Amino acid sequence: MREIEGRWPGVRVLPKGDSRFCRVIDRALKIITFGGQDRFLDGYVTTLGRRIYVPDSWFAMDAGERYCILRHEAVHLEQFRRFTWPGMVLLYLLLPLPVGLAGGRAWLEWQGYRETLDAHWQLYGPAAAHSGALKKGIVRRFTGPDYAWMWVLGRTIERAIARHLAYREANPPPPLEFPDAR
Ligand SMILES: [Zn+2]
């Protein structure tokens, strides 16, 4: 968190249920996905601007899991800085084109999940990054109603994951340093 605060000043971690905006998104998602995504409030971390909204379960989560999620959310913090709010809304909502990873939402999320893979690699080792469960979880995010569908084929994501892991075999991410850890 200290590193994130240094890079994106003013960032805050807030409970999702307290946010009116998140409750509006929750209702909209339930309608758009015919109830397929009904865990937005209690199962997902969502970054909007410089606010990272977390579900109640966040505080009971394992520190390593929270670390990996924050690495993913940090990608979205940077995207909001780079593309600004209007840019993110345009990319996230208005360009859900069925063109694989070039579709706005899938493209933004793929950048996040690449970081998820790297964080697992660095924290738990290469075998964890290669785990079938992690792959399955990521593929489900892209092919299911979690993000109101991204129109990406499962095998497209599987190939993208395999390509990234092959890249990491040749270019391993640097070891993690936690100067404050005791
Ligand atoms: Zn994401």
C-alpha cells in the first residue's frame, strides 16, 4: 500500500458496500447479466479512479492474496491516470467489440491479469503462476458474466496466458522486495 500511495497519491481503499456508485453499478450489472453477476458487491475488488473498493471479505483474506489483487488493481490505477475517467468509460463500456484482446474491456483487463500472473510468479514461484486453477479462474473471468461478458473465446485467453508465461520463462520477473516486512 505504501508503494501504491507513493505512485498514485490520494489513493484510498474503501468498503464497497458504503459506496452509492458501487451499489448503482451492482444493480445495473444484475440487470445486464440477467442475474449472472450478482456478486459484484461482496465478491470483487473494483478500482474506480483512485479508489479501490473492497468487499467485506477483503479483511479476512490472506495477505498474499490481497497483495496479488492489489498488483492487479494498481494496473487499473495507472490506466485511469493514463486514459482519464472519460477515456476509461469509453474503453470499458462503449467499445466491447468482439475483436479478441483488442476489445476495450478485455484489453484493459488483460493488462491487469498479466500483472496477476507476474505477482503469483514472484510471490509463490513459477509453478503457482502455471497452476491450472489460476488459469481456469482467469479464463472464467473473461468468458463468463463477471464483467458482463467480454466476447473473448476461452482458447484466446488460454493462448494469451501461455504466451505470457513463455515470455516470463525467458524473462523472469525480478524477486520481490518488502523493505518493511518483518
Ligand atoms: Zn481488473
